[in-house]
Amino acid sequence: HRIFLRELETYVEYPELVGRCFLDQMEDFQIYEKYCQNKPRSESLWRQFSDSVFFQECQRKLDHKLSLDSYLLKPVQRITKYQLLLKEMLKYSKNCEGAEDLQEALTSILGILKAVNDSMHQIAITGYDGNLNELGKLLMQGSFNVWTDHKKGHTKVKDLARFKPMQRHLFLHEKAVLFCKKREENGEGYEKAPSYSYKHSLNMAAVGITENVKGDAKKFEIWYNAREEVYIVQAPTPEVKATWVNEIRKVLT
């Protein structure tokens, strides 16, 4: 109300220029990531204390039709709405002044949405001993089929591993790639969200990739310590594979 809305209102006559408002405030939009990360905590606190007299009194004084949890959800809904609105505006502002700003604003908001989504998965990692923040920025996360082929170890185990893939959720950071196992949780709201139990990680300083695996356009290899450990990774689509390969290549170079 105090800042962003007022800025938007100055463009009532020139709506195609609102991209500037977004670009001016883009740094402050990062707060949505923090807000969404805290959402599971605020939800669980609300469940514990929703029937307390204090909250009921607040609702009565403010004459709110809905309880506090409905309002706590608003920012999460809003950040997803911004990109839809910007897409619509862009559709009707192709060749006018401000179109470039709108496009840049949309790209930035989509970047924030990706960061929000990635970080919601990251906070669900369990069993990792170190500090995830020390691994650098989280670049990508996603679910894959993974086959392992280690030089060390029992031949029979190695042969078995070739046929049956493991379901793994990979988290690519600037300094390491984490392999986790996804566990579906039973519960309501955010408690229903999956958690990821940490299995192992590879330091990016000792990682190499083979971009094409014969016979499957969705597979690539991540290998470690001069192919001492080889992980054959199958993406859900060739497009997802290409994005990951590009991102890993950027980290390695």
C-alpha cells in the first residue's frame, strides 16, 4: 500500500509502462522467497494457536471476514499472479514504449518464482550434516532415474545396478550436487509436501559429464574422480536433460 501500489497508481494513464515499477522494486521482491520458506512454520504455529482469544479478538477488531491463515496465504498467491498479469500485458503491448521493461520484469518475476520453488524443495532436505548454504546458490532441482556404476565393489552388485534405476531427487548447487530420496508425507497443507532424505553428494570440483548416452536422448552421465564413480542420469524429457547439462557445464567452466 505504501510503496508498490502508489508507484503502480502513477501509471494509471500509461499501463504499458508499469514494468518500470517492478524493475525498481525487484530487489525487495526477493523477500517473497524468505516468506514462502517460512510458510510451513507460520502454518504450524497457526494450527497450534488458531483458537486463542488474542487472534479472535484481532479478527473482531479489524472486522475481517476470514481468519488470519487466509491472509497469510495471500503473498504466496500474489507472487504467482504477477507473472500472469505481466504476460497478459505483454501480449497487448508488443510494439509500444515500455514493452522491453515489461519483458524484463516478467523474466525477473519468473526467476523469483523458480527460486521460491527450488528453495521450498531445498528446505525439505533431511539428514544432511553440513550447512547447505555453504554449497553456494541452488541452481536446479528435479527428479531422475539414476543408475550407478562404480569401479570399486562387488561385480554382482554392479551388474544389478545396471538394470534397476534408483529414483533420486538431485539438487545442483554451485559447489556440489546432492542425491536425495524423495519421501511423500501424509498430512495437510504444507505438511503433505514431500521431504528428501540425503543420500550422498559430489563435489563439483571433481565432477565431469558425458552429455550423450547411446540409445537414449534423455540420459547423460555424471562421473566423479576420473570415472571412479559413474552415475547415469535419465531426465523425464530431452528438454530437461538439455537444461541440466547446460547448467552443469556452466558450473564446470
